Amino acid sequence: MDVPTFFKEYDRMCSYHRNGCDCGDCPLIRFIEDQRGTCLEICKRYPEKSVAIVEQWAKKHPVRTYKSVFLEKFPDAAKEDGVPAACVVAVFGEKKKPEGCYNSINCSDCWNREVEE
């Protein structure tokens, strides 16, 4: 896992587990319990273990994209170039229209955007 991916997945994991100021059942927190310092300090001290924890969590919690949400509900939908043939805007509404739609962004990039909960 490269550094940008680690931090993106680390942030996703933190957001998933954070409940106010309690990190609940975060796997990194469980590893840290016997350690001193913040999560990021522990990541610096134990980079290999931290990366392994974040990678394992990311595999169990894949990013939800517009494509994955749509195909969960309509698995037999027609596809073009690996993405649904329909437009994201037509399916999810005008509020989900990305900046640059029809100009600088292609349909695959649009369908593969992460769904904002």
C-alpha cells in the first residue's frame, strides 16, 4: 500500500469507527491499547503493523461507489466499458452531478466516485 492510499484508507477507517471522541472498536486502537501516544504516533513507531491493520480493514470494507451501489440493486443492468450504461445524474439525481460532467470527466470516473453517506 502506497503512502497516499494508506492515509486515505486510514482516514476512512477512522471516520467509520469514530463515535464522538471514542474510537470504538477501531482495529488500530485495539493494537494501541498497550502503547502510549496517538494513533499517528503509533503509526510512525510501528509502520509495518499499522499498514497491515489498515490494509486488512480496507479489504473488509471496500469503498462504496455509485457503480457498486447501483449494481447491488440492478446486477443485470446494461454496461458500457464496465460501468452502467445509464448516466449517474439520471439515476441518482442532479445533486450528484460532478463538476466537469460531459466535458472533462468521463463516465467511468463518474461512476467510480465514492458515495458520500
